[in-house]
Amino acid sequence: MDGQVVVANAATLEDVATKTDPAMTVDLNQEYAILDGKWGGDDNVKELQLKIGGISSSKDNESSSKDQQKQSRKQKKVPKCDRKRLKKLRKRVQIVNREHERSGLLTPVDVNEYKRLVELDKISSEDSKESVGDDPVALGPSIHLRSKKKTVKTAEGAHHRDLLLWFLQLIGGTADGTCNTSNNKFKKRTRDEPVKATIPHWACVHNPGAVEQIAIVEVHVAASSGDTAMPSPLQRYIQFLDACIAPKMNDHATTSTQQSSCSRSSIGLSTKWFQGDRVRSMTHSLLNFSGHQTGMSVSEQRESIVVKKQKNVESTPPTLSELLDGLERLLLTRDQMFRLGYPQVLIEEDTSNGVQKREEDGLPDFGGALVHPDSIPLNQAKEYVQNFGVRVGKKDGGEYSQLYVQTGCVDASVDSVPRVFGLDCEMVLTKNGQELARVTMVQFEEFVLSSVKKTAPSKVKVLLDCLVRPESWVVDYATRFSGITAKILAPIHTHLAQVQCALAKFLRPNDILVGHSLENDLRALHLVHHRVVDTAIVFQAANKRTKFSLRHLSAYILNRNIQTGSHCSEEDAQATLDLALQKAYLGDQLKAPGGDQDENYTLLEYCPKTKEGSPSSVFIGSSTWLKDNITPYANTAHALSYDSVDDCKKAMLSWMTGQRKSQLVWTNVVLPNGNESFEVFQSLIENILEKLPQPCILVIAMQYGLDGARVASGQRKVCQDVRSSVGWSKEKEKVYQKELDRTRWGHVHWFGA
């Protein structure tokens, strides 16, 4: 080749030859291959040189690509600060702190950040088998009982409604309480006032930011003739719900206040759907509001009102005269007392046994102090009542057979300052009706200025707290409400006449008695007093028909939970006195719950919206249920009418897991009569739980015998009419109350995915 020689390694030549031309062979015994003219001359040599250079360049490209991959992996690595943040978020996801109302990831922003960091962690550590994002329950929301409320077994229907509202506002992005009123076809009227929901006192919501969907299943269990002896007709259903999903605790060490999140949370509470004898469905309790008249929660009312008052008076409490002036405005008139059934003397002009003749009553002078009834001899007390008792008329005409005692035997001077007392009594049912079993009276001493978040109890002095032996044979001690048992009353020898004498000798005509539905307490005491403040009337609903319970008013206005077990007359007397004092101090600025005028104000106004503006909520049930509770137009776009349980289940699952997912799915199911109702219920719940999406909260509400209770209530109303020839016996009333109590108390189960 004219001195041009190409020397190559044999292996390289073989590699090049086989890659370029499979027919070409190279003698491997030669250490060098001298390419001369027999290989095709200079052109072939140049071609071979180019191919050998191509091999070396391809190897360089491979090494450079590997370097680039390493460099890209380094760039995709999670920064140190993000790793620390991910570690903290993982801990928050897994640990449930039951001391607070919320724990875990609180907002959707936290959830999105957590998902982003988990995804980065997956990319940067491909060999790692540990990944929080692979855990199907890592971001699942859950409901738990707070650590201080572990013994809570019962709740009000309003508690569950408030929690549903809180979730709806969180999903809809209106956690500030803004009302969704635009393009809402389901609301019956527009309300501009915002309502900010609160989490019930017993609930702890874990990972609320992960909630994207709420599913509600209302289950009506029909009453059957063979379950009258059962203590709880829903017991079998409740046991099944408790056994559906057993919590699986993680291996992480936890303290008494911090427990690991389980695979699927499940808590159940016995729920009171309605008060009194007016039969209500659980839909009414879960859907309709009975409060929020002003559009602000009571804590916000108190914050704005109390702070304003404190600024005006330079953080000094009101004087006694200011409070007395406020209480004077709350006193009931004689006409109001007559209409409400307060004890009223029939003929006040007949003073033969009246107040003026009681200076010489034969009882010792107690010096204006309230003595214990036991210190008054029983025979003298009975003689006092017989000599100075008055006849009291009934609300519907006639008069009571027992003699009442009128307060005010101690004349009050013109300059005397009225005293303020809180009064509460506990009664038991005897063969002659309700009779006194315990009486408590506290005297107001000092007003305590409330903080912004909580109403402080006023300073009081317990003047009287004693048990009283009923005069007749006890039929029902009503221990669940009164806290009275036969064992407690067995050693008691205090009688009603002694209590009457003690109070009549102590109370002045200008003293103010404060109580809740005080007419019942005064009738049990057989006492007549004309200066009363009734908190049931002071905080009555705007329709003037609905009265709120003391427990509800205390929680709503005072932010104080009472009557968690049996009633305590001392606790109730303190609460009713504080309610009246707060009203006297704050005046008309302190609003009561709204009542029936807000029955059309429902959760439908807070249903989340899609981007198109239509409500992303679906209501599935019978046409009757839809017309009564949701909309008068069944089979509209989001109100679907189904009568079969299986059809309701299919429709519900399609809106929960299909392409058109709804953020709120509300289903009403009526189980068929007979033994197959439990099997239908079991199949329904198992199918729903099996396909329940991860970011979904499931609520199962149950009520028993609603239709039967409504029919019985109508029959009772007809029989009790004075024009009816069919009477209503005590035996019928007893059976009716038992059936009503079963319908009143239902069950609610919360499941977290």
C-alpha cells in the first residue's frame, strides 16, 4: 500500500468485519493484519478505518449517556429540606391526635403537597420498597372519638348535621361560612347570611383535607309485631356495623393521647332524632336547621358582642342594678303566666287564708334565712299548708285538688333590693302523676365577665338542695333523666309540706325566680310566685311554638355541655340562671336559635358546586321522600326516584365510583318487612364498603318504626280529643310512649375510607 499500513487488533478486526460484512473472516492466529492491495486497495483501508473509528465513538456515546442518566437522577433527587418536610407529613398522616378536633393533613393544600413529595420520593428511590403513596389508606380520612369523650355513646341528630355541614364547606371551599346561593335549584329560599359550621364536641376528624366525597345512607327499619319484647330492635344491625371493619393498628409506638391510624375507621353512636312527642324522621334532623338565625355561630356572636361591651365599659362587669333592670324586662306578665299554665290563685280577693294573716302562723321566726325543711316539724308544716293554702286553677279550667302555698309572707320594704334565685326540680312518676323528688335553689351573688370563647359561670350560693319523699306510690323513677332511684329515696323523710313552708317563709314578693319551663317546677312544689323569668320563653323560637331544651341552649349559648348523663338539678339551676343573666347583660344582641322559621334552611344550600355551577349532589330514594324533603320535582337531573333497594344501591355506587362522580350522594332506603330485611341490609352495606373510594366518608343512619309511630301519634291525637267517644287509657299511653321512644332513638355509624 505504498508504505501505508493499518495495524489493528485481531479481535477488533473480527468485530468490525462481522458487523460490516458477515462473509468476511479474519485469521486470528496473526497478531497483526497488514492490509495491502489484496483487500481492495486504499479505498477499502479508508473504509475500514472509518468503521473502526465509529466503534470507538459509539462506545464514547454509551458512556456519555450513562453519565447523563446519573446526572438526571441526581437532579431528580428530593432535596434535603423536602425530605424533612415529607417525613413530617408522613408522621402527621399516620398519627391520630384525639385530644383535638382535627389532626393529620388539615387542608387540601397539605394533601397536594404530600402527594407531590411522595411522587418525588418514588422517582428518586426506585429500589426502595417503602412508599407511603402505595398504602391505600395513607390519605384516607377518618372519624374518631376525642380522648376526653371516649365514654360518649349518645349524640343528637343536630351533631351529625353540623359535622356534615362542616365537611360540605370544606369540600366546597367555603370553610369561611359563605353560603352558596347562586344557581341552586334545590334551595327553597335565598339566604345571604353566612353560617360557619363547627365540629361536635365528641368528634376528632383525621386527615380532613383528603375528603373529596360524602356518602349518606338512610335506612328505615319497619316495625314488626314480633319485636315488642326486644330492648332494642336495631341491636342486630348495630352489631353487624360494629363487626364490619375491625381496626388494624400499626406497629408504631403510641402514647395514650396519640394512636396510630387504622385501616378503616368506624365509630357508632346512639342518636336522638327528635324531642318531645312530635314524630320526626331522621332526614328532617340531618337536613334541616333549627338555629343560626343571625347567620353567625354563638361563639362569633359572643366575640363581637362581649368585646364591644367590654370596650364600652372598659372591661368591667355590669353592676347589680344593671342586671336587675335587664331581668325586669324578661319577667313574664300575668297573661303569659296564665297561658303557659303557671299556678295562679283562683280568687285573690279572698284573703281569709291570705298573706296578711300569716304573721301568727305558729312557726318560729327564722330571721329571714332559708332553713332546711327537715328543721320544720311535719305536723306544723301540714297545719300551715291547711290554714294558709290557696286554691289554684288549671289551664284548661277547673282547679287542683291539692292546696298551694303563696310566697311572700315576709313583707319586702320599699327600699329592699330584689334577690335573684335559680330553681330546678326533679320529679318521679307516681300513681297520682308527677311528684317532687328533689329541689335545688341557688342564689346569685356575683356576675363573672365572660371570655371571648366561653361563658364563665356566675358565682352562686347553694341555698337548698334536698331530696323529697313522694306522697304516693312511685310508678317510674325516671332514673335516666332524674337520677333518682328507689335506693336513694328509701332513707328520706322530708315531705313536700316542709319544703313549702321553708320556701314560703323565705321568699319575698319582689324576689325573682329563674328557671327553665318553671311552671312544671312550681306545680311540683305546689308554690305560687308571680315574678319569674322563664328561659324557655326568653329563648323561644320566633314561631312562638317551639321550646328549646335547656341542654341545647346551654351548649349553643353558654358553650357548656350539661345533662351528659342523668339530670343534676344543681347544674341545671346554675345553667338557667346564667342564661338569664347573659340575656339581661347582652340584651337583644344575643340571639336565640331560630326555630321552625328556618326549617326550609337546609344543607342543600351548602352542597358543593361544579365548575358549571350545578350542584354536585345526588339524592336517591322514593318519589314520596324526594317530594317531602328534597324537591317537588322528582326524577330531575340530581334527584333520582327509585323504590327498589337494589336499584338504589346501583345508582349510589355509580355516582360514587363512575366517571360522573358526585361530591355528595344521599340515599334513602326502606327495608322490606319480614325476616329478610337484615339480609338485604347486610348485602347493601357490604357492597358499598367493598367499593367505597378512598377519599370518601360514609354515614349510615338508622331509624326504627317511623311509619308506625306516625300512625300511633295520629290515633292518640284523635282519641284524646274531647269530641272523641274513644278514650285513651293509661295502658295505651304506656305502649305508645315505648313505641315513640324506639323511634326517637336511632343509630349513626361513621366510616372512614
